[in-house]
Amino acid sequence: MGTESLRPVIRVLEDKCVNCHRCIMVCPAKMCNNGSGNIVDHHSDLCIGCGECISACTHGARIGLDDFDSFMADLQKGIGIIAIVAPASAASFEGKYLNVNGFLMSLGVKGVFDVSFGAELTVKSYIAYMKKKKPRTVIAQPCPALVTFIEMYRPELIPWLAPADSPMMHTMKMIKRYYPAYKDYKIAAISPCYAKRREFDACGMGDYNVTFNSIQQYLDGKGDRISNYPEKDYNNPSAERAVLFSSPGGLMRTVGRYDSDVNAHTRKIEGSPEVYHYFAHLSASIQKGNAPVYPLIDCLNCHMGCNGGAGTGNRGKHLDDIECLVERRAREVRKRYQPKGLAKLFHKNRIEKILDAHWEENLYSRSYVDRSAIFKARVVAPAQADIDAMFVKMHKIEPGDILNCGACGYRSCEQMAVAIINGLNKRENCQYYKEFEKNLTNEQKMKDAVNTVLDHVLEEMNKSIEGISSLSEEISSAAEHVLSSSSTIEEMVKTIHSIDATLDHNAATVLKLNETSAEGKKRITKIGELIVDVSSQADALIQSCLVIGDIADQTSILGMNAAIEAAHAGEAIGKGFAVVAGEIRKLADNSGRQAKEISGSLKNIKDLIDSSRESSNDAQAQFDSIVSLISAVKDEAASIKESMDAQSSGGNRVISSLGEINNLIVKIRDESAGLRTSGETIVRDVHSLKAI
């Protein structure tokens, strides 16, 4: 059991890796990649060295490793080195394969051997083995990547691997056995493949693996071209058909020299993933009795064969542009072995004689190592229950969740789950998981946002409920105030109605007073006029009294005169006359006295009348003022009544509005109570929503 480590032939440049998983997608082994970190790392012990990831990586994060630097360093030290050149050199250097020899010799290489001749020896070894052992099938092993794949991942196929060396190893052993002058020289393989280094380690022969890419990069760095170097022939005999070995089916076409019906006996298959799928299921087909259909399996890792190996610059080029160079060389070398003239009659294939001279039984034997223990030690085959549990962690619950989309780089979701279980990847590299988690993250963000909103809603709702409760109390208080105000305003309106009635009554009274005042004014005016008349008559009476007084005075004088005359008349006549004179005097005196008294009274009356007249004038002026004031009071009363009417009307409207307000407040109170209940319900619902 092989447990030794395999030499790294691929390096990951971490600073260039973007974790895109293209390397895993094209990798036949898959589990040699570790995508559990921020980059896709690489386990050399599980890597078959096919180099598919190098071509697939568009970021230049994976590079192949060869021995070019140590090869150049040892040449500069003067160490003796010879080179063996793979037949793919014709395809990689535009048909200038002999110029490659000139280039190598310019570096100090002491001899150059053609691996195509080693391929001829390889075919001879295969034919000898098949004739002697008659196996059911033979898996060709020129491709070191396929050999490592079978040793590591399909060890049950090891018995079917050809127990003979590859063309390169045939060439090396041939040199050691048949070219003693070079037996102590180090050997540099000029190859199209990074995995060849592994073969050298396994066989214990071969010192440098120098890829065509490294040579081309060296030339490019110097601004040089391979055509600038002279053509130099190989140190070993020329191959015939085996120069085709680098092309798909090259083995089969070389075998055609021994078997013209070789196509009917050969399975030709190349390229990833087809060749790996074939080998992955070959053992099961053999057990069923369905395989092998063909006794020879001509297989290569690369679609273009070795012409398009990972160590060449040909990947991506057109197949015909590459193979035409190999076919041209094949035609050239075959001409060397074509007999001419009569020699055709006695010809025995010259290539066979040359091969016989360089071949012996068991010299080129090859054995293989079961390396599956390395894989089994690193990668555990989980039980289905473990895979199902991982699927649950990857949110793959329903059958429809198993997409097998390949975006992760693996062939199936199950293979991805196995990688994750073994710590070779992580759920975050599954597109389905990422989308699910993204949705979960979005949902969580949304939930957090909703919870934030809900918290704000709860806070605001609680505030609102408090506000509603407070508002409800205030509304109730307002309703009471409105009801109280409504009663007060109703009382006020009633008072206004009472005042209005009183004003109406007062208006009537004022109207009567106005009318009475007007009538009084007329009467006072009439009295004034009468007083004026009385005053005039009093003046006349006073004048009459004065006249009467004058008459009395004159009568008194007449009486005196009569008395005097009576005295003069004698006693008889005079006595009577004296009596008459005395009476006249008395009458005159009484009349005068009465006239004076009447005159005095009349003067008093006159004074009273004058005073009455003044009072009458004053009263008339006051009545005028009273009438004016009454008129003003009437106007003010009318204005007040109009205002009271307006207030009464407004009061009625206010009462009506207060009634509506009261009804509205009652409704608001009821609604606020309902709103509070709804708010409390919303708060409960929000708490329930947050609990989801």
C-alpha cells in the first residue's frame, strides 16, 4: 500500500485566487481541492496532476511546477545532463522539433534522445505482454495523470494497467542499458506534462521534468525564438509511426503495424471528464460481464492528447493546427523506413530489427501502487444519514432542493456534501445555500426591521393608548363641561328670552312714556301759553287795580271834598251829605285798600305766574330733554332688543351646536374607547407578531 506523499506539481497563488471554484469544476479528483477557506487550496497528495485547473483558472491563481530552474542551475554548474524530448515538441514549437535539440545543446546538454523511439519500444512491450498473458484488456499507461487516478481512486483497475513503462521511461531505461556512455548523466525530460515528475519519482529514474511552457517562457524572456537555433538530430534511432503517440489514437495507430484490424480491438478515449467517467464505472461493467469490449484501451487525460498537455501553450488552439505538425513529421520519418527497388522483395521491416536491438524481456516492466489508503485517510465516506443531515444544514429538505447545478464545482449536491463533511468545502460555497441564506438574511433583516418598526409601533401605540386614555378622560370631562355649558347657555338663552320679553314690555312702556311725554309736553306748552295769557290778564288786572286805586283815591278825595262841602253845607244838609261823604270815603278807603290788596295779590300772583312761566319753560325744556332721552332710550332699547334677538338666535344656534358637539363628543368618547380597545388589540397582535 502506497502511503508516501506525492510531489507537488501545482501551486496555488493565494493572492490571485478569487474562490470561483472553476478549478474544482474541471478537476477529475475533486477532493484534492479545499474550498473551506477564502480561497480554493490544494492537497498535492490527492492531486493527480492533470493540470486541468491551470487552464481553467482565468485569474492565473494556479501554476504548474517543473524543474526548469534546477535544470538551468545544474547546467551552469557543468553537471552532465542529457535530454529526452517528447514527440509533442513538434506540435509545441511549430514543427521545429530538431531546433529544440539545437537549443538544448546550446545550453550545455550533452545528448538528446527522441521519446518517440521509446514509444516504439512501449508498443513492442504491450504486444509482447498481450501475446504472452492474453489479458482481457490492457489499459495504456503513457499518461501519468491517469495512472495516479487509478492508483488513488480506482485501485481495482490496477490489474488492468499495462505492466510496462511509459515511452519516457522506456527511453530512460534504454539509455541506461544501451548507451553506457550516458549512464552516469542526469536525465532531463522535455515534456508537455507536469505530472511526469510523479512518474519519475515512482520509477526512481529521471532527474528533471522541464515543460515546453518553461522553455517558451525562457525564450520569450530573452526575446528569442526556437527557430534561431540549428537543427540537431537525436542521438538514438528514429521512430517510425510512434511519433504519433502525442496525438489521440497515436498508440492505436502504432499498433496498426502489427495488427491491421487494430481499430476493431482498441478503445480510444481521451479528455476530461469522459475518460474519468469511463474508468469510474469500468470495474462495475467488468463485474457485470459487459466490459471490456476492447482488449486495448488507448487513453489520455487531455482532449488534444499530449499535444495539448498542461505544460504546453496549445490549449485553446484548433486541433488541426496542432495535429498537422505531428502528421507532417510522421510522414517524414516513415519515408526513412520505406524500402526501395528490389529491396522490397527481401525487405524485413527495418524498424523491427532496430527495436529488437533495444528491447529485452522484463527490462521495461512497471508495477503500480495502491494509493487509495491516502485518499481514505483524508476523505471519509460518510453514511447516507450524515449526508442527509448535511443536506438539512444546507437547507436542502425537499427533493426539489437537490439541484445538482454544479455551480459549486462538484458533480452533484451529494459530492459537495461529502466535501463539506470532510472539511474540504463549506456550505457558503453552495449557490442554493447562499441564496437561501441571503433570503434568510434578508428575511432576518426584514424581521429586524419589522421588529424595529414593531417596537416603534408598540412604543407609539402605548403612547397613543395613554394619549387615548387621557383624551378619553378629557373628552369625558369636556363632555361634562359641554353639558354644563349647554345648560348654562340654555339658562342664558332663557334669560335672554326673558330680557327680550322685558325689553319688549319696556319698549311698549317707553313708547307709552314717549307718547305721554309728548302729550305732557303739549299740555305744558298749553299751560305755558295759558300762563302767558294769565300773566297778560294779571297785568291787566293790576292795571285795573291801579285804576281802581286811582278811582278810590279820587273817590276819597271826592269824599273829603264832600265832607268839606258838607261841613260847609250845614248840619242838616251837611250831615246827610257828610254821612254820604263818609260812606264814600269809607268805600273809597275800602276800595283803595282792597285795590291795594288785590294789586298786591295780583303782583304776587303775577310773580307766581312769572315764576310758573319760567318753571313751565324749564319744565318744557326738561320735557324736551325727557322726550329726547326717551327717544334715545327707545332707540337704544331697539338696538338692545335687536342685539338680544341676535344673541337669542345665536344662543339657539349655540345650543343646537352644543347639542351636536355633545353628540359628537359622546361619539368620540365611544370611538376613543373603541380605539383604545383596538390599540390594545394591536399591541397584543404586535407582541404575537414579534414572537414569530
